[in-house]
Amino acid sequence: MENLQNLIGYNHIYSTPYHSQTNGVVERFNATFVAQIAKLQSTQHNNWDEYLQAVVFAYNTGVYKSTKFSPYELLYGRTARVPIHIQPKEFTFLKPNDYFEQLKKTLRIFHQASRENILCQQQANQAYYNKNRLDPELKLRDKVFTRIYVSKGKLDPKFSPIPKIVVEIYHPMYVVEDECTHIRSQVHISDLRPINFE
């Protein structure tokens, strides 16, 4: 992965296991994408790949709540053309480069507007999320139970009965260590339950 990172030049960000909020954009896409594929595939569940292009096109031409634009518009500077649309009026440009300049100007306007829309939506989402949310903080050497994600039944315990110790703090992320095995894991605060001896 490091070689690929150096080749392409992307920023590799690690996410927390079993904490979907870390990868919110990806999880949101998957939630929409998987639901659409599931509705279209046959009862044998073996032809989902036939619908990939149609579902991706529908996703890319849909207007996002956060940006108020479709991904297609933000990439090409215009709405997608489908057979039911009336042919657009012709535009005449005096020089071949005029089209490119007009496209750059349109994309600049779209991108600026979408950035402002995203910021407004993020602030609204943050205010809604934080409205009734507690934000507990742990200290070094605190003992905690960690959430169990692989359970066999509904009545199984939600948290491991084996206590762990907080050894590093990157709030809201915490590194906890098993006292017996000394195995460390990085866990989000929402997946930890402090042990109170009072």
C-alpha cells in the first residue's frame, strides 16, 4: 500500500474497525448502492453485475442533498443527457478554446457553490448529532470493557467481560491493552464502557 501511495500520491487514512462513522462518505455510498442492486437482481441473486452501469449512472445523475448538484454536473459542468431530454440549443464559439474557458468558468461556479452547500449541511448534521449526545472522556490507566461485534445471539453480552486498560489517548480514539495478553487495539469511545469501582 505504501508503494501504491507513493506512485499515485494519495493520502492513506486509517479507519477504526466497526465504526462506520469513520468512513461516512463510503458507507453512505454503499448503503445506497447495495440497496439498489438488491432490488434489481433476480431471485437467484446471480445477475447483480448486469445492473452495475445503470445503478452507477442513476447514482451519478442524482442530486445530492449536501451539494445540491449531481456528481455528473460537478465533473462535466452540465446535467446528463438521456433519451427523453429535448436536444439542447446549439452554442457557437468564436475560437476552439472558448468552449474550454466556458467549461472552466462553469465548473468553478459549481464547485464553489457545492463547497458552500456541503459546509452548511455539515454544520446542520453536526448540530443535530451533538444535540443530545454525551461526550465522555477517559484517562490513562482507566479500566474499560470493549464492545463485542461478533455475537451469536440476541441475548449474548454486548461488552467483553475481560477488562482492558487505556494506554494511549487520541480522543475520541483510545488504545486499550489486555492485561494478560498485552494485545493492544484502537477503539472508538462509543465502543468502550468505563468500569466504575465506586
